[in-house]
Amino acid sequence: MEFLPENNDLVSIGISVLAGSLVGLEREYKNKSAGFRTIVLICLGATVFTIVSRFGVGSDDRVAANIITGIGFIGAGVIFKDKFSVMGLTTAAVIWIVAGIGMAAGVGYYGLAISISMITVVILSLLNRVESVMETWFLTRTVFVVFQSMDISHLDELAQVMERHQIRYSRKTVSKRAHKLSVVFELSAKRQSLREFNNEMMTLPYVEEFYYNS
């Protein structure tokens, strides 16, 4: 027995909600800005627009094509960039792939939609662990350091400390902050080396404060 077009559309919507839920639960579990409801609605929205592009008045594939443009605006909204780092790229990528999953459900590729959602969850979960394992061996971090005074010799003293802990570093900026020397370094080293360096940094009399931006 064949489904009527309307029934097929309801199946597409159901598959879309299911596929979006699989990814959304993973995002909600990790407390990301685009959580369960957001991911499900993005997936569902992409499905609805894909259905409309096939059966709506003035049916036109350009409706489905413009989904990507709309998703770009949503993705840009979750990306945060400051002077030295960019955050939210993974969440933006998830939004992008979820829209693709919704479009697959909208055109009737139900198996593909569910499969890609499961693969996405595996990538987000498994590769996160791989990254964590890699970070135990090697890390790259940006550190902001404020010295007690404007004495430029403190730079050489801190450089010697970093070299002693086998930390590779590059100096990004040097500035004056409330009559004190402020410097931004990019550090690369093993996790243990960075931990030992942090411990020593807390005892250095010429360092007033420091903090990291990973």
C-alpha cells in the first residue's frame, strides 16, 4: 500500500524530529548553546522548507537551496570571536549538518537521515575523547600575563621559566595596562609541563595576574 503525498510528508516530519532528537540530546547533554529544542527545530524547519519546495505554490528548488543561506545566519550567531580565539565553530558545524539531515528527510531519504544523525553523534562523542587523549600529550594555549610593573626585563625572566619547563612560546602582544606591563603569549607544551609552569607562575613575585584563553 503506497502512502499518499500527505502521509509521506508526515513520515518525513517524524523522521526529521527523530533524527534531530538524536543529535540534540548529545548537544543538550554537553550543555551547548544550541541544545535539544534548537537542534530539533532546525532539523524540522529544514524538512518543512524542503517539502514546501517540492509541493508548495510555485514549486522551486531554490526554496531548498536558500535553506543553506538561512542556516548560515543561525550558525554565525553561535560563533564567538575575541581578539585571540574563536569559539562555537563545532556548534555551528552541527547546525549545518542537522539542516542537511532535515533536507534528506524532506526528500524522503529516511535511512540516510537517521544514518547521518547517528554518525554525527558518534563523531561528536568519540572524537571528543580522541581530542582529550591528544591534549594529555600536547596542548596549545593562549595566556594573558600582567606584571607588577613596566619593567621590560620581566619578559626575559618569564621566558627563562618557560624554557626551563620546555614550553614553546610566541609573544602575541605587549601593552600597557594601568601602568603595568601586559603581555599575551601562545604556549605549546605537554599538559604536565603546562601544569608545572602554572604552579611556578603563582609563586613569581613579578607576575601580578595571569589567565588562559584556550
